[in-house]
Amino acid sequence: MIWYLLTVLLIIPLYLLSLFCLSPKDKKDLLEEIKWELKYLWLGFQAVIDDLFKIWKNKTDLPRRKGDVVVMTGGLRGIGLEVIRMLLECDMIVVVGCRDIEKGEHFANKMRMEGTTLGKLDFKTLDVSSMESVRNFAAAVKKDYPKIHVLINNAAVMYVPYAITSEGYETQFATNYLGHFLLTHLLLKQLDATGTEDAPARVVHISSVAHELGGINFDDINFEKEYYIAYKAYSQSKLAQLLFGLYLNEILKERKSNVRSYVVHPGIVNTELFNNTIVKKTSPFILGLWFKPPDKGAVPIVFCAISPQAKHLDGCYVSNCLKKETPVTKNSKDLQQKLFNFSTDLLKIEEFGKS
Ligand SMILES: NC(=O)c1ccc[n+]([C@@H]2O[C@H](COP(=O)([O-])OP(=O)(O)OC[C@H]3O[C@@H](n4cnc5c(N)ncnc54)[C@H](OP(=O)(O)O)[C@@H]3O)[C@@H](O)[C@H]2O)c1
């Protein structure tokens, strides 16, 4: 913890020093970045403490679900890899959407050699930042799996340099939110046909505590006019996932659908997601010491995906397997609807879930 504080104290003078060499506009932008850096460090610190206190609640059962199908985005490293391992232990068929199928096959062999013998793994190509790739992936999944019991929207990038995808979206918005919004729309019919009143199919959105710092920049969603701060764009994308996850559950209940929606913060977890952060660059050992290991980060995701004990947590924001309230979960109905309509307009979706 002392090292964490020392890192923060080291960063501030470094930033202040660089201020002397900049133009007024650059100074303003840099100060804004420092503000975000500090906000993230403080939020991260609080979230690490929260994980430490609640870790004893972070548990899941692993019910046998032989032959049931889970579709997940990302998963060849980090938390997703551990989610796959647990779902295979439940004897499920795990369909992984990933950018590198060969790497997937390599991991599948490794997992088998390490003793995971149950379940089935199927890798299909997906770049979730590309709406075209999402459409192709959904079509391939639907062709092979008429029944889908769970969809886990896991893949993400964090604090990446500014880039616009070939379809015109800022990378973090496209990868973390919009691609998953489209995928959910495209697979909802299958999920609905698979779920039952007693055992609804589930959609699990992996959001983050970072949503607490975000806002939705409707007038400039891709940061084309405003100075791009990677932290701000990540928060926006994670807030968007949360708002969508909450709103989706309301729509599903209204439609009397046999699908329910869950939103999870996995904890502050030691993965490559932090590769672009100052903490990891300056003091990587902090992550190993204080952050959750990936298998513990996988627990609340698996809990929401398959545990009967999580049934009542649909439409909630879940952290350490407990319902967690934040200002957004308490009061965001209008924002949820605004974002939903904004997203269907962007993607030209006429009726959500009817594809
Ligand atoms: N780690 C944390 O402390 C933390 C905290 C809160 C929330 N989360 C959330 O938890 C989820 C998992 O994060 P993690 O920590 O496991 O991150 P990670 O180790 O960096 O893994 C990210 C995964 O997403 C995949 N991915 C990234 N861009 C993709 C794309 N365009 N198309 C397809 N797959 C893509 C990566 O695949 P490649 O191997 O192809 O890059 C990788 O499998 C994310 O949604 C993250 O926001 C994490």
C-alpha cells in the first residue's frame, strides 16, 4: 500500500515538471489528464480495499450444466481464461469469440493437458470492435448453435491510444460497448428461445467500477472535437455497458422474455488490461500484491452466468457476488433510454432483438 502511495506521489511532480515546457492549450489538456489519472488512482484504491473486505463473499457454486451453450467474447487471457476453465468444469460448451483462433487452439490443448477434461471448447473469429466481424460471428454461432443459454460480453481494451475504427467509432467505445450491444441484439432470439420461465437464459455484461467516473458524450461520442483522454473514454464505455445491461433487463421483463441481464464488476484484477497504466509501468509488483488474481475475478462472472443463487440479481450491478448500488444504478432511467435509442440509431437497428 505504501508503494501505491509513493507511486502517486512520484507521478505528480513528474507531470508538474513537464508543464513548464508546454503551450497554454497543451497545459490545459495535460492538467485534465492529471486530474483523470488521480481520479482513477483514488477510485482504484477504494475498489482494492472493497475487494479485500468482501473477498469472503466472492464465491460461486459450479453446477453441472452438461451440453448447455455459453458464448463469450475474448477469453484467451486474463479473467476470461479463468471463466472458460470454470465453465468447462461445469461440462458446458463454451464458444469463444476471439481474434486469434490458433492461439485459442493452443490454449485449449494446454487446458486439457492441465487436467480440464470436461466440456467442449469452440473458437470462432471475432474482432468485437468491428460491427462487420460481430455480424459474421453471430451468423456463425447461430448456424452451429440453435440454443444459447448464456452470453458473456467480456472482451475489452483499456486506456489505448486514440484511434477510430474503419467503421468510424472510437476504439474503446466500439470494443467495450457497441460491438457487444450489436452482438446481444443478434443473439437475443436464440437466448429467448432457449431460456424458460424457471431458468431464464442470461446475458452477462462485464462493466467496471470505472463507470462511476464516466459520462456519455452524446455530442461527441468518438472524441473527435474534444481532447482525447483515454481514461475518460474507458469510463464512458464501461458506463455505457452498465446502462445497457440495466435497461436491457427492463425491456426483457416488459416483453415477458425468458432472458435476464446481469452487470458485473469483476474486481480490481491483475491482468494485461493494466499494461498501459502508470502503476503497472512504474511499479508492476503492486498488481501482484494487492489486486485479485484472475481466477478470483472470474468468480462473480461465473456466478451471474450460471449460479441458481444469482437468480435474484438480474438487473443489478454485481461486485464480489453482491448487489452493489452506485449513483448510476439508483438514478439513470432517462440516460439508459437515451443511450439505448442512440445506439439503435447508430447501428440502424429497427427492433432490438428481432434479427
Ligand atoms: N482487470 C480488471 O481489474 C478489471 C476491472 C474491471 C473490469 N474489468 C473488465 O473485465 C473484462 C476482462 O478484462 P481482463 O482484465 O481479463 O482484460 P485482458 O486480460 O486485457 O483481456 C481482454 C480480453 O479481451 C480481448 N479483446 C480485446 N479486444 C478485442 C477485440 N477487438 N475483439 C475480440 N477480443 C478482444 C482480448 O483478446 P486478445 O488476446 O485478442 O487481445 C482478451 O482476451 C473486461 O471487460 C474489463 O473491462 C477488468
